[in-house]
Amino acid sequence: MKYFICPALLFLLISFNLIFSQENTADSTLIQNTVCNISGYVYDDLTRLPLNQTSIKIINLSDTAIFKGTETDSTGHFVYNDISSGSYKLEVYQTGFGKYIKSPVTIDSMNANLSLDTIFLKTDSPVTEQIDVEGEKGLLQFGPDKKIFNAEKSIVSKGENALDLLKKVPLVSVDVNDNVKLRGSANIKILIDGKESVFYRNLKQLPADMIKTVELITNPSAKYESEGVSGIINIVLKDNAGFGINGNIYLSAGSKDKYSGSLNINLKKGPLTFFTNYYSGFYRYTYNASSSRANLIAPISTLNSTSAGGNKSKYHYLSGGFEYEINKIHTLTFDGSFSPYSKYTGSDKNEWNSINSSNYKTSSSLRNNNYSGEGKSYALSLDYTGKLDTNERELSGNISYTEWSNDFNTNQVNTNYDSLNTPVYFPMLQNDARNNKSINYSARLDYSHPFSKGTSIETGIKGILRINENEFVSDTLNNSINLFQTNASVSNNFKYTEQIYSLYGLFASKIKNFSYKLGFRLEQTVTKGELFTTGDVYKKNYLSLFPTVNISYMLPGMQQIQASYSRRISRPNIWRINPFKNQWDPYNIFKGNPDLKPEYTDSYELSYILYWNKISVTPSAFYRYTHDLTSRYTYLSDSNITVSTYRNLSSSKSYGLDIMTNSQIFPWWSLNGTFSFYQLELEGDNIDNYVSEKDFSWRANLTAYFNFPKIINIQLFYNYSGKRINAQGETKASQSLDVGINKGFLDDKLWVNLNVSDVFKLNNYDSYINGTGFTQSYTSDYDSRVAYLTVSYMFGKQDQQPKKKKRTENINQDQNNQGDDGLK
């Protein structure tokens, strides 16, 4: 019954939103009487000098008529006085430069004197245009090929980490095992500032307050890597210094022992910009879980289990670098990061009870674990960007190195009991040591060549080398001699090397309101898996072609239609390939499958962006067909033990509709919602005793933002995720409500935030498996309700000039050219 309460509330809020939005149309006449001003500066992007006599126009979006025109003065400055409140389109034009368009620019009584960021015009560049669905910097924006979530606007994420923040991003979900999913699929690529980063392995180490935006690229062009069936999630960190010296201090305290703090210092002097960040955190987590497995093969029995535990961890992270402007058209950037250690300790208690068909306990087991671990990471990156001439030909390159290592040790005490709870043998003492290491090298070179206004080509090459090592040693106490001896049957050492070499090409052009981008990407993949324990070697070598198409058409009134196609790939990782058995407990075994094939997906998407008055609606339909879908597969090896591995299903289909709505009900109240409806169909006729599955599911989230200037800001976030099937079962529906408030002091240099996640403690995880000869249910409860108090303070000279954009690998897409485990 509880799962119908919040969806009903969600429906009422949406209805209320639409009713009041319509009523506000009548009220807009009164609001129009407010007199407002708009001002800004226009500079040459190449020379960074002001542009004089630049034409500026503002167009009223309600009737698309030119409201007023003006020009910049010798300082590049322009100003509009005595403008009625409303939503406008701003057009900036100078002979020899590309036109700049920004829409909507919203002004009202609460924002009567609007000062825009400095506008930089590029020489002979195509139109630069981006639709912002919530005014000057809303919670959600739409670019030519991406959806942009402005994390800085999310009050309910203050004090949290990146994983918590992603739970609030439209189309993104995070399951109980911290697997990040986009449109329900875990086959995605996660990047930090457009690059592979050590952070993606544990996003809990990255504080949400360091994040500026989250970019969702659901159908990437050929310039992006083909990895990630459902697309790319790019986490963009906050910009570094403006001019002079500045920085900020951040402190956070959360309930149940969760603390963090950071210091950021930036300095710009002449052509040099220096930046550094330090972050440290301490977290404590607890959990409870239970499961029940019914064995349907004789002798029929039931295995019930419970587990409870907790862990604590602390992190230290240091990053820094510099940017050097060799001259006005050549820039060199170096940055690096170092996490000297991430330490964590914990313990848990697990109990299993075997029940026969007469409902009597026949045996039981008890396991107590104590574990500890330590991780280290390093990252180095060097970027070059240069203009080859005044025709905007550009050459850019990057070389990077990342290394991550983790040592994990477990001490186990396992005791077996008979039906009378009498120990059967001496307790078994077992010490496990797991060492993981990953090293990544990458190098790329990109070239872009504009031919005329709206027409350009891009091409580039890239090479990646990944080396992953996984060593596991298990020692068991020999009671007869009272010494620990290595158990060779469960110890293993596996190394997986992956080489990827790629070449891409893009052609983009624009004909009036119609623009298109055609591309291809060619990737050669060479992999080698070495199981040193047995001497087995697994090799693969394959060439793949990935075509892409992106088209866009601008309609009157800032409406836009976008369509795209791309072919994507998901390659098996080391965890899915390592064939050695890992027995986590007496009743469950996991092993990888070295024969896994990469899965290929053909992805189609059609979007429509509609903006009118104070509401925007963006429906987006998608269809994905996947060959050789990788899926987790569990089977019963005997009456008590299940084995989990990965298999390739023959195919899957996933199609659905996402609807994103944004509205400004009142000047002080905005409401944003995302609603996703999708159908999943799994075909596994290549697996014995597998029955094809299909199911419909939906999810929704709603964000309400209340802005009372000089008083307080309030934000509410509600998320609902419907039941979802997988290859052998389903995950039950879940929901949560987060609340946050903040207030600025000292001219908004000091901010105090208070937020609570999962206020009503509804976000539990429940799943069900229906396998051959058994069924199993699982439920867990973790620290989902947490209160955070955070304080941040900005110091030094906060220059209003826009900061130089960071050169990011593959994500530095030309904005001028429009364009679980494998379950979809």
C-alpha cells in the first residue's frame, strides 16, 4: 500500500503545477509591469579584447518579435534599460564572427537587474546556441547532444558524495550495490572532466560539493569512445581560478558519524594559473540484510540467512596543476591527483539455517568477519590546445596515466552446528588477502577544420592500454598443527590486459535551421587474460565499426527536434572474465566467464524540446537492440550451493519514453520532473531451461525549489523507481524523499546548508530470483536516512570574468554543431 502513497502525491503535484502554470498566464500581465535591466560584455574569444559596435538584439519569446536592439561601446559593454519582465532570446552579432544566441533569458521582479556572463565571440564560427530550460542557470539544461544537470543548484546534495548526487540526476539510478545505471542499464561509461579517473571506482570518495555539472550523453557521436551501451555520464568538477587569488573552505557533518572537509586555493598571475584541492573525509555505514532460498529439487528444503554489519572509512585526496597560456592561441595544461591512502575497517555477522520440508531445522552455520583495507591512487595528465590559424583550425592532444591499487584483508571464523545447535567441528579460521591493481595509459590527438559557417570536419586517433591484476590468497588454520596453511583450491592470481586503438571522423553542416553530423569510429581491441594459478591463457582480437548520425531542426518559438543513432559496445571487465571460483560463504559461489563476448547495441533516439511561457516539456523516445547481452546467471550446483556467473543471452530489446518537464510556477517557486516509461524484453534461447522475459516499468523524480532571496532557499526531491525485471527475476519498487534548506551570509560568501536524505526511510532494496530448481528472495536495509550540516566559505578575489574552460578528453564536443550487469 505504501508504494501508492507517494506516486499519488506526485500526480497531485503535477496537476497542481499545470493548473497554476495556466493561471499564471493570466497573472503575467501584472508581472510584465515590473521594469528590469539586462547588461553584459562582449569579447573576442581569440584576443580576449572587447568588441566595439557589436549588434545586440533581444526577442520576446511570447511573440518572437524583436523587442529592442542596441550596440556595445568601446569597452564591449551593453545595457538594456526599462525592459518588462518576461522570457527573451538574446542575439549577439559582429561582422567576421559567428552569431551568439542565448535563450531563454528570464527576468522578473526577483531578478530585475540581470548581469550576464561575459560573451566571447569566435571568428567565423557557426551559431552558438544552447537552450536553458530554467532561465539563467537552471537545474537542467539541454545542449546539442547532452543533458546537463547543474549540481551547484542541488541543495539536497550538500554534504553528500558523488554517488548520492547521481541518485538525484534525471534518468540515472543507483542500486544497493552502488552500481550506477542510466535508463536502467549499468553498461555506461563514467568520466571525470571528460577523462577516465581513479574516482570512478569509488564515487563515495568524491564530495558532491566539488561537482559543477553532470552531463548525460545518451547517444554519443563518433568523437566519443564507443564504450557504454546506454551512453556516457561525465562528471564536471568546479572551475579553478579566475584572476588573482581565491578559494573556498568547506566543512560537513552528517548523522551516524559522517564527516568531511576540503580546501581549494587558486591563483592566476599573467599567463599562469595554479590550482590545488585537498579533501578528507570519515564515514561510518551500517546495514542489515536477509534472504530465503527454497530448494525445489529433492530433498526439498529452505535456506534462511541473516546478516548485519558495518564499516568505517577515511579518505585523503590531493590534486593540483597549472595552466600556461603560451600565447593567445596555444595553451598547455598539466594536472595531477594523489590519494595517499583510503583506509576502511569493518565487521559483519552472517547466519544460515537449513529447514527441511517438515519445517524443522536440520543444520546451521555462523560466520563472523573482520576486515580491513587500504587503497592508493595516482593520476597525471598533460593537455595541449592550439589554434593553427585565424580560420579556427584547432589541434589538441592529451597523454595521461592513472594507477589504482587496493589491499583487502579478511579474518573469518566459521562454525557449523547440527539440529540441536551443537558445534559439529572445531570452528574454521580463515584469513583471506586480496590485492587489486589497475594501471591505465592513454594518448590521443584531435584535429578540427571549419570550412564555412556551419560546416566542419573533425578527426582524431587514440590509444589505450589497461593492465588489471587480481591476486587472492586464502589461508586456513590446520587444527592438528595449529598453523595457517594456504588453500590452493581457492587461491588464484589473474591478470587481464586490454589494448584499444581507435580512429574517428566527423562531418557536420548546417542548412538554415537544419543541422546534421555524420560520423564513424573504428576500434581495434586486443585482450589477454592470464590465470597464473592454472597456466590458462585467454586471448581475443577483434575490429569493430561504430557509425553515428545526429540531426537537429530548430522550429519557431525556440522549439527543437533532435534525432540520433549510434552503435555502442560493452566489453567484459576483469571481474566478469576471471574464471576462478570465489566462495564468499558456505552456500554461494561466484566465478567469471572467460568466454564472454562483447555486447553490441544499436541505439536510436528522438527528442523534442518545447518551451513556452513558463513551462518546458521535453519528451524523448528511445529504442535499443542489443546482441549477445551480458547477464548475471545463477544456478544450483547441489541441494545447498548456488553458483553465480555471467552468460551471453542471445539479445534484448529496450524501448520507452522519457518526459522531462520544467516550470516556473511563481518567481519564487520552480518545479522540475522526469518521468520514464520503458519496456524490456530479454531473449535467451541459447541457454537451456531459460524462459524469455518481458516487462513494463516506470520511474519518476520530482524537484521543487523555493527561492526566497535574503531569507532562505528550500528544495524537495522525490524519487520513485518501479519494479524491474532481470534475466532470472525482478527488483521491487523503491522510493525516497529528500529535503534541503540553505541560506547565504556576508554577501553570499558564506553558505550554511541543512539537508536530510530519505526522510521517511522508504528506500530499501528487495529482489527475487526464479532459477532452475530454486527460488530466492533478498531484502536489505542500509543508512539511507542521513542528515547533513555543511558550511562553505569563499575567500579572495572572485573575479567575474568567466574562467577558461578545461580541455576535456572527448567531452570537449563542438557545441556549435548540433547534433547490474548488462540489463537494459
